[in-house]
Amino acid sequence: MFPDSGYMVSNLSIDGQYVSHWDGYYTFRNVTTDHTLQATFDREVYYYLGISAEGTSEGGYAIGSGNYYVNRPVPIVALPIPGYRFTGWRVVYGNCTVADPQDPVTTITSSDYCRVVASYEVDDSNADLTVSPQGLDFGAVPVNTTASGTLTLTNSGSMDALVTSIESSAPLFTVSQELPLEIPAGTSKTVTVYFHPVQEGEVNGTLTITNNPPSAPQQIISLALSGEGAGPFDWNLTITPTIFATEAVISFQADPAYVNTDAVFNLYRIYRSGQPRTFVESFTRTIEAGANSFTRPVWDYLPSGYYTLEMNNSSGTTLLAQYSIEKLNNPIDFQMSASPAQTSSQVTISFNNPSPYLVGNTAEILFENGSESFTVTTEIIAGTNSVVQSVSSHYYPLGEYTVTLMINAQEVGTTSFTKVAKDYTLEASVSSIDFGAVSVGGSKTVEVLLTNTGNSAALVSAMNASDPVFSATPAVPLSIQPGTSAVIGVKFAPVTAGEISGTLTIINAPDAQVQTIIINLSGTGVSQSSSFEVIMIPDASVIGNSIAPSFTIKNTGETSISLSDIVLEYYTFDPSVIADNLRADIYYCSIGSASGSISRLSQVYGSDTQKADLQTSFTFSSGTLAPNASMQLQAGIHTADWQYNFNESDDWSYPVQSGNKAPFVVIRDRTTNAILYGTVPSGM
């Protein structure tokens, strides 16, 4: 909106709403309907704005005086001079408004003559810079070397310091510092000064530091610098003894300029033949004040010869001192060994290398057996070295072998071993097995241990039984290493009643030599003409001072059974109780009479959740159980003093199935020991 010359817009409304602030332009966005603009025009009116400064010696300047249109913002600026600060704008005369009276750069709006002043006051804040130490004395510094010293610049004032220059009056004193250096109030910065004498004699100078804070007076600080150029320092480097076979002691006198820095020592081997010297090793040592001395025992393993030790500064750029020595031969115990001492297949030759100077060299290992010999090589490493050599081939004769370790064409160690003929003899833990009575249709397995007592791997290629009722597992071939054992399972599964005997032939044949092992086998097949069903009511609580099961035994066969021909077995797990202290009582027997006995098994059988180490046997002295008839037996197991608490939760015979059938209670034939009902603990 542009008014004609000499006019101005004094009022603007849009859709009836007054617009308070605008600059001649108004932007409509997302216009979807009509809008109404109403403007009021007046003649342009000017007014005079007077700007001045006030305060202590006025303290600064004020910019902005002149003629301006009424009611339009006019920029005004307050400029304090160094040592003063702006405190605010004050309207002296007129109806005018300062946008921000505390801002030195702001705007003012007025409709008539107006006079405004900028107020100032003395700024007592400063940047008080101090330097510590107040001077530097570098002492004696070898000519053409550089020493350094540190200055700490601390700003204890209330405003930031600004170091704009650091100048030395003597060129031998220099400062490497990027300028300007700003130091905030209450903080410190360090500056390093260097002294590099080029000739002997005293050197003095002055270091001038200029602090030019932005709004405070300039500050100049001067401090004295001094130092002395000294001739080359005598480190008095020595190695004692000069000629040695074992350890050597390195000594030197420290140059004060190098105290608490590292010295780099380089060792070189020198050849009298005129060939170039060779580098041996490098190591560092921190230089301490005064006399320094330390032992280098690792030199025990240096090859004999002549050497030079050079001592350099930490960067390796300046040679400080050197010393020559002679190293005599020092025999090393390489602790050479052969394992095993007797072998038919392979041998491990080992030796220990304590010398770092031999790492990476080649070792030759010479094997000798009479007129026969051969050599193998290996790269030497630090510590234990091992070489595995096969001697199984028939090209390597039997007998004793001498093994010699050669390094740099010198014999440094020997050992020996003996090659023997292969032996892969197997020994069986039993020569015969009697399976006893086993029910026809059932089976029994006995474990046999095969042990290799030889020096070579055995190979079981066959396990043949003379009768099919006998068998063996696992499947062949079965390899058994020297000094180890393998378990085989020999099984008897009769299909008819009666005594049966036979043999198991084990063939061990890893090569042309064959070993035959024969195990005699026997057992009795027993027909199961009787069958039973056992119903058990276990204890209501699994923990108590007794075990009191109640059994119902039913004859499910077709013929009567004499109760004296059977035994009922109940298995429990109680490793902490003494078997001799246990009692098995009969509380009730519906037919004839019964008695109980308890014995501890040879080991724990079963699983983690259901196991047995005690067997309670209930036998009957009289009575007959007709077909399809039942009898009741109530029994109790406890200690003599009734003080032991049993936990039946993991007992083998405790669990029952649907209908309280007790599959883990066992009935046996007392004559043949055949199982007529139930399952014995696994592994028995």
C-alpha cells in the first residue's frame, strides 16, 4: 500500500480488525474468500529526536539524533569508551518509547519532539594477569642443544585477558605460541620458552608479555631470562666388565638437561673382518638425576663377539655417548627332550630358547641311529619349541636314536629316544561271563572293559558270538588308543528254556598282526509260566520316619503259584542311612506269613529322578495263590530308633501308574532269579 507523496497511512484494518504493526506490506495466505481493507491517510509529520550521553565524564557516545517521521521506529546506538560501560537509555523529554532501555543498540518511537540520553558508569572490571615463575634460569645447556621452561599465565581478574604479543629481547630465547592468546577470567594457560645456545658463555634477556583486554587498560609484564651455553657433557658411559660372558652393568652420569627423559640405547655387532656392523637390539631407559646404573642380564645369550652400545636422546636424533665391549661365549641350557622315551609311531622333540637373539634363526635337528641319519629344520621361536617327527615307517629302523640340536652350525643340545616294535595288545576285564537265569524272551547285558596296554592303536575288527542268543555292541570297527579303554556290552537273550553256553571271539587286527580274545559265555533260559499284577498304595506323604507301602498281588496266570517260590523286591534311594540300622517289618500278610530283609546295592542305579541304592526283599514261607486270586501285604521300612526321615520322591519303586499299578516293584522266581513282574533299576 503506497500513499501519495506527503501522506502516510495512519490506520489500517482488515475485515474490521485493526493492524497494529506493519511496514507498508501485508501478505494474505490461503485466500479462499473476499477480504476488506480500510486505510486512513494523514499528512506526513516530522519530529526532531535528540540523542546525547551522560555519566562520569560522559563515558561514551550516542548516535541517532535527527528528524524522523512520527510513530516510526528509529535505530539508536550507545558506544562506551574504554573503562566505561553502558547502563541504559533515559527519556529526558517527550512522549517517546525505547524498545529495550537496557540494550545499547535498540529503537525508539515518538509522535513529537523527543530527547533521550545514554547513561554510562565507570567499568571497574579488569584482566589482572600474573606470570609464574617471575623469571626463568635455564642453567648450563650444552651448545647446539635446546632446553625448555614453562611459564604459567593466570588471569585473576573479572574479565577475559587477551595476550597479543610475547617478545624476547635475546634471540637465543624463543617462544612458540600462537597469538592472540585468550585467557578467560579465573583460568590459566601455559607458555613454553626455549633456550638454544650456539656458543659457550652466559646469555641474559627479557621476555615482555602484553595483555590487551577489549575494554580494559593495557597490561605489560616483563620477566628476566638467563642461561649458559656449556661445552659437550661427559656422560661417562661405561659397561662393566668390558669383557664378559654373563650379565653386564651399564652406568652413566646424567646431564641435568635430560633428567626424566628417555635415553634410547642401540646395540650393534662389530666385525673385525671389515664387514658392515649389524643392528642387534634397541631398548629405552628413563634418565634419573645423578648417577644411573642398571643390569642387562639378557645379554647372557648374546653370541660371542664385539659390540658397540650407542646412547641417544629420546627421539634418537642426538648421539649422547657410546661404549665398546666384547662378549664371550656363554653356553645355554636348551633343556632338550624327547617324548615319549619309547615310541613306535612318532616322537616330539622339544627345547627351550631363553635368548631373544635366536628368535627367527633356523635350528637343525639331527636324528642318528647307527649308520642311518636324517635332519629336520625349524624356525626358532621364543620359549618352548616343539617338532613332531613320525618314525612309524619301516624305513626308520628299530633301536635307540640320538637327537642333536644344531644352531649356527654349533651343537647346543642332545637327547635320545628308542623306537620299539608296535604293540597294540588288548586285555579284557573278564575271561568268562555267567548270565545266570534270564527269562525266555527277555535279555541281560554285561559290560566288559577292553584296555589297550600297548604303544599303538588297537582296532577291533570283529566280535563274533558262537550262538545267536549271544551278541556284542558297539558296532565294529572300534579303535582303542594306547593307554585307553573301551566298554563293550555282551548280551544274552534266550529264546528257549534251558542252559546255554558259547563263546565271544574278539578280533584285534590294526595291521597284519592279529590278536584273538575269547570270552566264555553261559546262561539259563527260564520260561515264564507265571504272571502277576501288583497294585500298590504308597505313603500319602513322601517324607516321614518310615516307608509303609501296601501291596495287592494278583496271579494273572492260569496255574496256582506257591508263594514260597517268589520274592517281592522294593527299591529305595537313601545313601546317608546305614543298611544294618534298617528294619523291614510285616504288618499284615493275607496268606501265610512273610519276612523282609534289606541290603545295600553295589552302586547307585537308575536315573537322576528315579534311582536306587537299597533293595528290600519280602519272602513268603507258605501259602498258595490260585489263578486270578489276590493277596495283600502291608510292610514298613524304618531305622531301629525311628529317627531317620525318608524322602521317597526319588525312590525307584515309589511311582505308580493309572489304577495304582506298580511297574517298578519286582517279583522274581526264587530258584532261577528270573524276573516275573516289574522293572529293575536301569543299569542293574
